[in-house]
Amino acid sequence: MSSQFSRAATASPSPKSLFRRVARTLSAIEQGETPLATIRAAAEHMIRNFHAELGVLGGRIYRLDGVVYELVDTFGQAQGGQLGVKVPQSYHPIQELLERGLVVMDRNAPGLDPELERALGTGERFAAIALGDGEYLISFDVRPGLGTDEDLAASLNIVRLAISQKLRQEKFDEILKDALRIQSSILPKRVPDYPGFDMAGDSRPAELVGGDFYDFIPLSPEIFDLAIADASGHGLPAALQVRDIYVGLRMGLARDFKLVRTVERLATIINRSKLTSKFVSLFVAELESNGNLVYVNAGHVPPMVLRRDGKVLYLREGGMVLGPSDKAAYVRGFVKLEPGDLLLMYTDGITECLHHRTGEEFGVERLVRLVRRHRQQPARQIVRMIFDATASFSGETTPADDQTVVVVKRTGVLETSAGERDNAV
């Protein structure tokens, strides 16, 4: 097998001319809607732009299927070769190609299987590139005597790197779309209607997807659960981590697990997770129609109860953040929301928001003053007001860190209130 680059007899194109042709091919790479379409578009442009000077005639596209590469497409003047022909991944030329990323060979080179090459329709001389971490291969038939192997290799290497980058981007975009679908499915579509309470919540990610999460979980006509969580970091890993919180909470509470037991199970799940975002703060509470609130705070910024008389109570009882230990222990806390009281849950993206000029944090005190000033407004307006205030404070419409706010107001006393639930946690 001769994969050494030797000069052909004809003069090579000027570097400037070659660069222009490569640039045109790179622009074509953006046109594909699928990986195969992206590769085919680039390959066909290679034929148009490099046919005369480098002798690129046509070729074949192979896709990895388990431990074999299957011939899935041909382009240009490729002769013969039935789609569906399979080549073992262990085939020596493929091993060399995967190791180097690019090879230039003659069909009679040592190590090639003549019968297999005939079945594939390989030309007398060919150049091949590996793409997308070896997921795809392109083999180009090359007319001998045109251009040089050095120019051919340089051009194909640039195209190889550009296509591979495009394929990685497409794969990442698809993963991101999946994450968006996941996050859209776990955030509440609507707020449950519980007489005597006015509730609202919203979440704004720092990136396309975020690591904040909140939920309203109806348990009965008199009882519902509230949750808010914040995974370390933001973006895709954090978004996938809060998905585990959502599933764990819903499963645990649906099986009538007690709050403490549910949180301890979640601590174990996050501890054993392989995601890079390994720490999640969580506040989860069970609220009865008579205002009794039982909660567990797992390292979350303390939610606050703003009393009707203006006093503030912070809800701190619980334990450490989820993740560092699979044996973390938690305790429960109790509080009662009286008519006129307001419960505010939020993530640290709100209080740690920085002023656009001074770098000062928005802070808890400023948040308390803001809520006191507007506490008579409906819950959804208070939520919106908090986001507007932090955006104005930072001077940015997109927050630097994920932000989430939940407001629950007890508006009155029910004529028939449920008694305290026995063994709530």
C-alpha cells in the first residue's frame, strides 16, 4: 500500500487558487439538513471545485453500522459499487484511515482486498477521509497525473476538519433540542387552582437551557407540594441534572413517600450521577389548605415567609445540598401561613445578580424591600416585578445565572379546612 504523498508530473495550482476552492467547499458544508446531506453537499462541491486541478472524479460515502462500514451513497463519476456493501471496521486500510484521518492509495497497494475493492467500485487511485469521529468515511476516486498528493491531502484535510466540526455541531444541536423538550416538559404548564391561595412561578435560564427547576405537585383537593431546585452551573449538564430531580420528586411523592425520605433518596441519586453537575440545592414543602407548611431545605437559599405585619421568617431547616454524600440526613421544618402571609421561593441567580456598573449584588435585603412594597399585587405580577428589577439592576435582559421565582400568597380562610395531616413526613 502506498500512502506516501508523491508529486505528479503536472504543475499544481497556486496556493491562492486552491484556497478559494477550499473556501467555496467550506461554505457548502452549511447547507446540509442531515449528516449525510451535509457530507454529500461537501463531496459534490469537491468534485466541481477540484476536478480539473486535483483530478477528483467522484466517490463513495460509508456509514459505521456496529463493526462494519456500509456503503450508503455515491457521488460524481463513481463507477459500480452496490449500495449496502459492507466493509469490516478491522479492514487494514480503514484502520490506517481511522488512525490518520486521511489516506491516499492505489487500488493495487498491499493490504487491499481486490475482490472487495471491485465490489465497492473503487477507482485505480483514491483518497479517503474519516469524518465525525469515524462515524462516516468518504472515498474519492482520483485521476492519476493531476495535481500533487500534497495539495490533495491539504485540501481534503481542511474539508475533513470542517465537515467533522459541522457534524459535531449538528449532534450537539440535536442534544440541545432534546434538552429543551425535556425542560419544557418538566416546568409547570399551569398553576394548580387551590381556593385560598394565589400562586405563580417562572424560570429564566442563563443559556438556552438552564439548571433551575420549580414545580407545583397536587396531592389531593386540600394538599399540594411545592419544590424549587438549583443545579450547580448552568446549560445542558445542569438541565439534565434537574430532570432527575423532577422524576425523583414525582415518583417519590406519588408513592406517598414522606418528604425526608424522598429528599434522602434524591441525595443518593445525585451522588451516583455521572453528570458533571453534581450538586443540587432543593427546597420541597407540603402545604395544606389550612396554611400548615411542612418542608425540607436541602442546602437551598432559604425561602422566606413575609408575614402580614411585615416580619420575615426564613425557612432553613433541612440539611446539606444533594450530591456530596449518599448518606446525607435531613430534618423537617414547620411553619403556618396565615391569611395575608406570602411565601417567596427563589434561586441565587436573583440575589447574586450583579449591578452593571458597581458590581454590587442585588442581595436579600433589596429583594425583601421589593416584595414588601408590592405584596398587595397578584402573585404573577410580583414574580414579573422581581425579574424586571434584576434585569434593570444588571443591565442585561438575559441573566448571568439561571433565575427562578415562586410566590405563594394565602389570601383567606376556607369555610371548611382540612385538619393537619397525620405523619405528613
